[in-house]
Amino acid sequence: ERVGRFDPVRARERFREGFSASCTHYIQVAGSKVGFVVVKPTSDGLLLDHLYIKPAV
């Protein structure tokens, strides 16, 4: 997003097409959900497919 190439429609579509609940995990800090990560197994390891972190407020 910071490099100016973020397209929310494309991002939503990509996320929806590849969503896998079993590969999705919340990131928690001090008991609060601050984001989530999607890590998928591949034939030669793991793929970090999505990483979303809540911005500091």
C-alpha cells in the first residue's frame, strides 16, 4: 500500500479466492487481536499468503 500500488478491489478478490480458514490465525498482543496471518503449506515449505496488522491508533 505504501508504494502506491494498492488496489482494494483486487486485494479483496485475491483474498476471497484464496481464503482458507484452517490456514488463518489471529495475531494477539496482550490479549487483543491486532491482525491475522494466512500461512499455507506448499510442496517445498510454507507460503506466507497474507499478513494484516492493525495500524497504531
